[in-house]
Amino acid sequence: MIPPWPPPDENPGPFESSPTPPTDDEIRIAAGVARRLDGNQLTRRQRITVEVQNRVVILDGTVDTPDVRLTAGELAWGMPGVADVCNALRVANRQRPRR
């Protein structure tokens, strides 16, 4: 068994930094992606969170269909200044009636 590092009872130490505040560019990209998602008929009523780190858009949440997931990723890619998109959206697990 490998113990966790750092041990849970210890201080994380100076090597562990606090999150840096978002840059103006990251805020602009996140706001633009959010506007695009809100303006699209497929994505506007979905539970999608947008985060940007180093020009990488991270989409998280749960959506209704695979098409909505794909559309959200495409909308994020279309935003100027985006270097990459991490589409971590999950499709809701809706049970189909058995025949």
C-alpha cells in the first residue's frame, strides 16, 4: 500500500500554491463561450459550467443528448483565443423502456 502524499495531517508546505486568479483573457473567453451556449437553442437550457485555464476551455456538467455535448464543444472551439477544449460533459443516463 502506498500512503497518500502529503500525509493528510501535515501542512501542504510551500510547494502547494493557491489558485491564481483568472486573467482578463480567460474571463473574456469564458464569458464568450457562455454567451454562445446561452444563444444556442440546443445548449441554452443545459447544465453546463465553463472554466478557462491557459486558454483551455473546460466544459463540465450534464446534458440531455450526445448531440448537445457535441454542439457545446463546437461552440467553445469557435471562440477566438481558445487553444483547446476539454469537453467533460456527461450525457444524462435516461433509461429507455424495455420491450
